[in-house]
Amino acid sequence: MRAIQDIPLRTITGDDTTLAAFSGQVLLVVNVASKCGLTPQYEALESIHERYRDQGFSVLGFPANDFAGQEPGTDEEIVEFCRSTFDVQFPLFSKIAVTGADRHPLYDELTSAIPHAEGSPEKHREKLRGYGLPVTEDPEILWNFEKFLVARSGEVVGRYSPTVTPDDSLLTGAIERELGRDKP
């Protein structure tokens, strides 16, 4: 496995970076979309980012248009939407693919590290099937707003279904456990 901290990334404003810029922090990596039924999760993502930020935590948003065309905008349109609608201050990155043949290397590593999400992904698959939408199977990303928890060491330690909201105790408990661990 490749160290996820070394994978080249681009911020939503076009700057080259890596996750090494967040070294020593606990991270919540989330594929986001502006036109999804789960888009209101932006508000809770910003809330937990603010709640835990001073303890060494960051939410990192990765816009993706992989599911039903729910993130059609440009990077400029995405950041404007996120800031004006949800006052998002957590870091956003340039739009990427999180599933399929064009999947970004970051998501190759995340899904390899933890191939199955916690939080009833099968229920979400059934809901998507009920809407006649295509459904991915593990280890692929299921839908927008799937979440990966990354420890301060860079190890991927959790994966959560899109329906696990950012304020769900399953997720906040895991964040708090990781924040309580010694810094490397």
C-alpha cells in the first residue's frame, strides 16, 4: 500500500498539495456533492470540523460527480455553493472520481485499506435500487458522503456509510477515540 500522505492532490483553488499538509491530525475524508439528498450533511460536517478543530482534527471534502450527476459544477461553483449555502470553512479539494476506472489514487488506497463501510450500507443500497439507481458493491464507494477516518499516523481506521451522519455517535465516538490517542 502507498502512504496516503504522499498521494498528489489539488485544492479546490488549484494548489498542489498532499495529505502530509495535515500531518499529525485526525482526518475525516468525505466525497461530497452539491445536488444530493445528503447534501445537508455539509452543515454537520462543518459543525464537527469546528467542534474538534482545536484538538487536531480536520474534515476534508472531495467533490465527486460519480453518482447520478449530483456534482456537475466547476471547482469555482462548488466552493461558492459550499460557502454561501453552508458556510463551509473546512478544506475542499478539486473534483475527482471516487469510483470506477478513473478513481483517484487516494480512493484506491482508502477503499483498499477498509473495503466495507460501517452503518448499514445494504439498507442504503436497497433504497438506491428502489429509485432505479445503479448500485456499487464493496469495496467501491457506495454513494456521496461516504466517510473515511484517518488516524494521526496516516492509518485509515474507519469507513462509514453515507447514511451515517457526521453527528452520529458511531462516528463522533470514533473521532474522539482517535483524538485521545497520543500524537505520533
